Amino acid sequence: MITIKNVNKGYMLGEEKLPILKDVCFRVEKGEYVAILGPSGSGKTTLMNIIGCMDIMDSGEYYLDGMAIHETAEEDLTDVRNQKIGFIFQNYQLIPTYNVLQNIEMPLLMRGMDHKTAEAQCMETIRLLGLDHRIHHKPNELSGGQKQRVSIARALVGKPAILLADEPTGALDQSSGKEVLKLFQSLNEMGNTIVMITHDLGVAQSAKRIVRIVDGQLYEE
């Protein structure tokens, strides 16, 4: 599902280039649940941005669901993000003026799906995540755990190749965090491929496989 070969990425700091990722090689098979574990400054956010097609590498190769991302024009990456990747963010990234249903159907409408078809497809995902009784509620009427379930539903509704989760329990209390991790395990058992970025070993241990990133290099557990 994901193959990354000898990927390098750096950023200019004054007149010098600061290397962030150094010859990173990484594979994720279809149906895996992988945690990328690393402290602040380790390069995990940069790696996540490359996996999520939000940033481009300086050199190397990246294949996502059979597609050569490193050969894809930058202007075409928006479609790749919308169709192949379901994003789950620490701070939910919900639209505050939209209700639950409207937030979840956004990726489908962006694909050009008509509203009626999008709503029908959303309801299947909404029932799966136990949000039936909340579809007309705005984000400010939801708990943190419910907001993250909406975020997960939005990521899941378009049937992406991978779910990419960035510190998904970071804004949650311990109880809600455990519920979200159990949900990830259930989604993985249903066949979803999940890549989770975290600094927390306890959170990473909910995944089936842990890869550590230290100073821009990956190490398998």
C-alpha cells in the first residue's frame, strides 16, 4: 500500500540546508496498522506530510496504492489527498458552522458527488461510528471524543486507501482516548490500513507494528 525508498527532505535555515529525513525507507502492507513513534523534532511530522502528499520530498521514491507519487505533478496532489488518504487530526479540523452530517460529507461533495448520494453514503459510516443521534449537532455541541469520531467518519466515508492519523488522542482525556484507539483497532479488523503518528508509546502500542523515528531515520521495533 505504501512504499517509500531512500527519501530525503530538508529545509533551508539561512544559507544552509537542515536535513530532516535521511534516506528513509518504509513499507506498509494493505490492512496493516502501523504507528510511527518519535519525539518532537524527530522528523515524524515531515514524514507524515510526505505520506499525506502535503509536502514533496527532495529525493527518493514514494508509491501509494500503486501510484508513483514522486512522479505526480504538485497540482495533482490535491486529488490524491482527497481520493486516497483519509486524514484524522489531533484538533479535529471540523468546520464549526457545519453540523455533523455536513462535516462528514465534505470529502464526497469535493469529489463532485451529488448531495443526495453523498448523504446516503455518509449515513452508513455515521451508523458505524454511533453518531446517528448527533447528525444535526454542531461541533461546539459535541464532546472531544465525539468530535474525533466525526473526524474519523469524515476520513472513512470516501473509502480511502489509507487512514492517516496525526496524534489522534492528543486533545482527548484518557477515557475518550482509549475509546478512539479501540475504534481504530476495530476499523483495522474490518480491513482498513492505518498509519498513526504519535509521540506517546502507550498510544503507539495499540497498533500492530511500531516504527521509531529518531533524528530523521526510521528504526523497526
